[in-house]
Amino acid sequence: MEKFIPILIINWNGIEDTEECLESLEHLKDVNFKVFLADNDSDEENKARLKVLDQKYEWLELFYFDDNHGFTLGSNMLLEILYDQYRGQFDYVAMLNNDTTADPYWLSSLLKTARKKEAHIIACKMIDYFNHEELDNLGHRMINTGEIVPIAFRKNPNDYHDYIENYGSCAGATLYDAKMLEDIGYFDLYFNTGYEDAEIGARALVTGYKCITDPHAVVYHKISRSVNKIHNFEYVLQIQKSIFYTFFKLMPLPVVLINIPSIIIKYLMVMVFDIVFLRFNYLKMLIKTLHHIFFKDWNEIADSRKAFQSKHELTSSWTILKKQEFFLWFDIKRFYDFVILRKKSEFDRMEEKK
């Protein structure tokens, strides 16, 4: 039997986006694929229109979940179905957000890059659906204070033509090596919707797997269309907690110890900055994050760290440190954007909407 690439998609009350996404996949070239689409207990209109799509596309398999499981658990449930029913019939697994449209050669290019570069997580060129002159991201990079952030956010996609070794990929459009997922596991259920892809990328890297960006694979993304439905204080708080959770769960002890001074300096500076610029909601969020991590979640982090590191041999600390970026240059740029350019963060815009 010819092997195929499964494309996993989650729908939650986003049927218009899902319809457009599937229409773009109808035009994929030079690749054998099947789409596994799970509905996270959407409304009746969504379910009715999904049934129409199920009849329209022979390469589509549709699953209805009885609750909104979020992206992380929903994706894991799809992965379990996939490995249970089709094990041995695929070498790679593609993840795709329903609020994307794919270039006809998106998936075939990712596959070629995976084989040519012997890579295990392959990111693509994610371009803003509404403005083709701006990137969403080219995969992830890691700051030495723990943040995993997008590469080239809001940059011009025409300026990037080379392959980039990165720190993982946005799960909104990526290709994972199937054996790697079996080895390091699926998405961590500490997360619900957001940052789970950053953690699994870092998990792959610290266990010696290769992550790379394919600049020839293109997807257009309606940025944060799904996340905006749940974007509130608690969501932003969870992302901040996720940064610390990922860092302390995955990083080898020498990496943690070397970076602790940077982390302390950074967050003291952040607190002063928030006080000076009257950003009291940010200050509240940071204090609440630190309280959660070190007083509520620390045992869970320690248990996750012990379980993960007992099962996997980690790559050298030096290799990991070389791939991290020093926080000061990153935060100077962020400070410049806020103070000089007056760019507002997502959290600022969220507060203005209240």
C-alpha cells in the first residue's frame, strides 16, 4: 500500500475558514495525502456543513468530538486515532490550522525538505492571509530567558529564501516525523490552546532532533482567528506560565543554572518597566504567573521534568546554549517598539476592547 501524509485539522465554530482551507487542499500537487478533521463540538450549523464537506472530498475523514477539547487534547485524540488505525502507512504527520490556505506545493515541498535535510520538524513560510507582504512566522527561536518566539514576525516574506535551523515550528502549518512523535510523545496536556507547539519543538531539539524552516513551502494564515475567540486575561496568563513550564521542564540543569541570572535580571527589569509606564495589568499578570509557577505548579513541573528526562537522553548543554539568543537584544527591540514606535501588544489591544 502506498504511504500517505495525514493532515490533521481541528474545527471549532469556524466552518467558513474550514471550507476555504479544504478547498485549497484540493489543489495540492505531487503528494499523496488524507485529511483527518475533528470537530470540537461546534454548533449545529457547523456540523451540518461539515457533513456536506465529508461527501464532497474523498480524501477527508471526519470525526465529531463530544466536547471542545481545545487544540492540544483534540490534536492528541486525532493522533491516537491515526496511529491506532493507520500505523505503518505514513512516515510524517502534517498539522494545519483551519484558518489557513495552502499553496499547491506546500506539502510536497515540506516532504522534500524533510528527506533532503534529514529533518524531523519542518516549518514553512507562514504569510499573513490579509497582507501578503508580512510574515506570520518562519518557525520558532528561543531567548535564553525561556521565551520561544516566532522568527521574522511581520517581516517581508520576500527577504527570506534560505533554509533556517530553528527551535521548532508553529503547529498551524508544519510537518512532524512520525517516529519522532512516537519517541518524544504528542502534545503536552499542560497546555490547552497555545504554546504546545513551542514546547514540542523544544522537546525535539533537546533530544537531538533537527528542526528546520523550508522557505519554499507557503501557507497563508488568518492570524489568531481561533485564538481570538478565547483571548482574555486567563489565556495570556496561561501563555506566561507556559514559558516557565517549558523551560524548567526541558532544559538540562547546566542550561538552567547558566541562564538563571539572566532570568532574574530580566523580570526585575520588567517589573520596574511596568511600574514606570503604569502597566499594572502586566505587573499583575507577571506576579500571578510567578506565584502559580513556584507555589502551585512547581510539583507538576518537577514531576514532568523527571518523567521526561528519565526516558530520554538529552543533547549537550553547549548545543542548546548555542541555539539560544541573549535576552537583552530581544528586549531592547521590544522596549524600542513600545516607547519609540508606540506599538501595542496583543494584551494592550485586548484591554482596550473591554
